[in-house]
Amino acid sequence: GVVVSFIFMWPFALVSLGTIPFMGFGAEMEMKMYMGEDHGDHSKDEEDGPGAIAIESLLNIRTVASLSLESNRLDDYEKALTNGNEDIVKSSFKKGSLVAIGQFIQMWGCALMFWWGGWLLSKYPSTFTYRDFLISMFSLLFSLSGLGMAAQGATNRDKAKEAADRIFDLIERESAIDPLSKEGYKEE
């Protein structure tokens, strides 16, 4: 796709490739807000948060009702709401800013590509056509989109090696119970 883009409209492809890292950064900033950052360190606050209490109560509603714990669970929920994130305004502003910056970078990158393509078409009408512009733009964007989808499946090599080592340690460990042993109690 990148080669096709350079063949049909090389100045456009060159500028577009220059904007791709910035647009990727913008998309990453936006995805941090939508998907969150999971580092595997769940705090005690998250476990005792209002959402966790509500879900636990709903999943175990029969037990809560049979032990008449509705008022206790309601009190726990209210305490969790009041003990929530004190910096909620700051946190929300940060998340909203991440989305805004991400979208701003991506939209301006697209605007630059369209402006540059239009400028090339108006200055060099005998060299480039609208068809060349569209082929160049879409072949570049589709190829980079495919590359991005393929990269989603890529993992960090060190993390993958650690995970494989843990799996092999589990497989190779000697169990405290030997199911093939002839020793032990036998029922007759």
C-alpha cells in the first residue's frame, strides 16, 4: 500500500507518512481513556468501591435478602460513594483532555493530508489527477490500518517469555499428590 501510494502521488505519500506518528500518538492518547491502562495492580479502593459493592450485592442477592443485609449493603454503598475519588474533577479533566488532544491531533492530521493533496492537485494538474490522489491516500491509509490491526496482536517479547516460563514451571513442577502411586489408602 505504501509503495502504491508513492507511485501514484509521491509528495502526498511523503507528507502523509510524516503525519502518521503524530496521528498514532493521538489515537494512543484517546485509547488510554477509552480502554484504560491495565497494569494489573488493582488497589483495595477499587475492590471496595461503589461499583464493586453494587455488583457483589446483585450477584449475591439471595444471600443478602435471606440474611436481611439490605440496609448493611446500602450503608456500605453510601460510605463508598462518600469515600470515592476526591480528585474526581481533576481526573475527569485529565481524561477529557486526553480524548480532546487525541482527536485534535487526528483531525488536524487528516486536514493536513486533504489540504496537501488539494494543493498538489491545484499546482500540478498535469502531473497528478484526483484519481491519483484518492488511490494514494486510500492505499496508504488502508495499508497502515492493516498494519495497526496486525500490531494489536503483537506482544511484548519479554512479557511473552515470562508468561511462557510460568506455564512451563507449572507443567514441570512435581505435584504433592502422585495419582500413579501404588501407596496410600485403597478401598476394597
